[in-house]
Amino acid sequence: MVTQTANPREEPATRGRGGLGGLGGRRGSRGPLGTRRREAIDGYLFIAPWLVGFVFLVAGPMLASLVMAFLNWDLFSPPTWAGLGNFRLLLHDRLVGISLWNTAFFTVISVPLNLVTALGAAMLLNQRVHFRSVFRTLFYLPAVMPAVANAILWFWILNPEVGLANSLLRMVGLPELQWLQDPHTAKPSFILMNLWGIGNTMVIFLAGLQGIPQTLHDAAQVDGANWWHRFWAVTVPMLSPVILFNLVLGVIASFQIFTSAFLLAGNGGPEQSTLFSVLYLYRLGFEQFRMGYAAAYAWVVFLVILVFSLVQFRLSRSWVHYEGEDAR
């Protein structure tokens, strides 16, 4: 009786042509291109809700406002073509210059002050002290307060008759102020109110501080650097990307100040000293119903914010340092 021995070299080929091996071969024949296509489809499905919202709630209204900027429309009569007429009117509108000046004044003073205060608070809350979590919560709490409630609170604090601010001034023997009723103190009052909500900026700084390796501070201390030298030579360079991030967001947010100004000084008073850009934009569109003119002014404000942001990114090349860039 002759026994036929199977050739071991034929087994892989046999397994590859049938059974599970054949299935694996066919599946592998689809290659990496099919895998990337499936991953792309999955990715688009995941971002589809955001994409739909962006198209219909952001990009769509922006394009509509761009078209509207070239029209005369009061919401009640059919729109008519105005061409560049709305933009030419902006050049001769005294309130446009006042609103841009008020907003620029608010931005130039408020944003650096907020950054310095938020960084100082973050450095204090980064220390190892008792009840550190409680202090962090208390510092962050004003940032989550509703805007209307925040405005009402500050309306009481800055009340010239019974407000807490003047009560404190009387206690230390300083003259009382009219705050929101005086054109000289109205904008500083809003800067003070904006300083109240540094919680978000502080949390971002705190995350950046915790990302700085302690070994860098230890090495600088061994070399004889004191606290001030370590702050400028280690903390600030390592934190510079975070500073740029907060700076850009702060400038954009300062140009959008509206709720507190609308609730506390709805007409831009006193003497138009609190007529900020978005507040004047609201008055043009929803009080005077000059929608085309308001859309044109909205695009002017957008371009101003864009220029500010581009300038910041351009200047950041000389002072923002990213980890590992020197190695490249």
C-alpha cells in the first residue's frame, strides 16, 4: 500500500484559494485606498452636523450680509441696488468714527489689562496651597455668570447713590464718581466690568503653566536665577503661544462688546462715550431699520478685526517661541 504524502509547499496556496484564506485575500485586495475612503466617509458623517450648522448659520448669513451691504433695504419695502453707496456714507458718518474710537480705546486698555491680571491669577492658583480647588472655582465663577445677571450686578455696584463702589470710596476718604453717568469714567467702568470675567483666560493660562516642565525652573534656579529672572527667561517664552492665543481671542471679543453696553447704556450715552461698534450696528439695523447700511458697517468691523488679527500673527514671529523650533 502506497501512502501519498502531501507537499507542504502546496498548502499555503491551497489555503489562499479557499476557506477563510480566500476571504482574507479578497479583502486585502481592496488595499489601503478603500480603507482611506471608508475613513473619509466616516469622518464626514461625524462632522456633518457641524458642517450643516456652519453652512446655514454662519457661512450663509455672512454671504447674505455681503450682498445686503450693496442694497438699500428697510425690511418693509423691496430692496434696491445701492452699489458702493452704503460704504461711501460710512466715510461721512460721525458716529462710525466715534464707535470705532470707543471700541479701539476699550480694546487697547482692556485686553492687556485682562491678560496681565489673568496671568497673575493663574500663577497664584498654580501654587501648592490649601483649598486650591476652591480658590480656582471662585476665580472662575464670574466667567460663567449670565451676561444679563452680570450687567444687573454691575449696575448696582456702580450706582452713584447706593452703589458699592462709591461706598468703598467714601470709606477711604476718596471723592465719589458718577461712573456710567460721566463721559470721562463711562469707558473705564466698562473696562472694570470686563476685568471681572477673566476666568476663561485664567484657566487657559493655568493649563499652559502646568505644561511647563519643572526641570527648566530647577535648572535656572541652580544657575542662580531669582524668581523674576525665571519668569522672564523660562515662563514667558514657554507660555508665549498661550499668550498669543489669549491675545487674539481677547481682541476679537473686545470688538464684540454689546450686552453690557446695551443694558447699561442702550443709547451709547453719556455723550456717545459708550457707543461701541456692535451697539451702533444694532441701532442701525434693528432700531433705524437700515439693514443695508448696517451690513456694510458690519463688514467694516470684520475687516478691522481681521487686520488686527493679521498684525498680531505677523508680530508674533519675533516673540512667540514654539517647543522644538530651534531644533529644526
